[in-house]
Amino acid sequence: MERLRLTTMTFSLKFQCEDKYEAEKLASLIAAQKDNTSMVAGVAAVINNEIVLILKDKSSHSVLLKDNNTALKLKYMIEEVVKEKKLVIESKFENYVIEVIVSEH
């Protein structure tokens, strides 16, 4: 009898922020923790190009992105992480672009 092997798909997502400061802030907020979880508990709001993240410590943090479409894409990714459908492996930034490595859960 053959055993079924499950493969985990890992991929990279890039989000353009308004500037380098916003990219650095976002990368630190969604970074994978030591226990492979995220500090982000959810999204409070998306207003134009701004996304407001709620952290597990109940604090809220605003991040300015390139445009509304980018903010909505980030919201969808964060919702998938919160629902534990995706797992953040790594987050890094260069200039005003953040790259998030995620895997399917």
C-alpha cells in the first residue's frame, strides 16, 4: 500500500508600501514569531491605501500602502493567516516593498 505524501506549497507575496518606513513597520508587524505564529490578530479597517492591523496584545497599528488594491490584497492574506489557512515563514523589506514568504497550512 502506497502512502500519500502531502506537500506544502510555499510562495512569495510582495506588497508596495508608501515609503521605506511603512515597509519596515509592516515587515516587523507580520514577522513570524519563535512559535511560528503571527502577532496579528486581525484587520480593523481598510481606508483607501491605509490598513489598520489589530495585534494579539489588542493594540492597533496603521500602515500606508501604495493604493487601495494593495491594501485589500494584504487584508486577504492576513485574514488567511488569522484563519490558519496560511503560515508566515518570513517577512523582509527592501526600500518600500515588503516580501512575505507564506505556506499553505
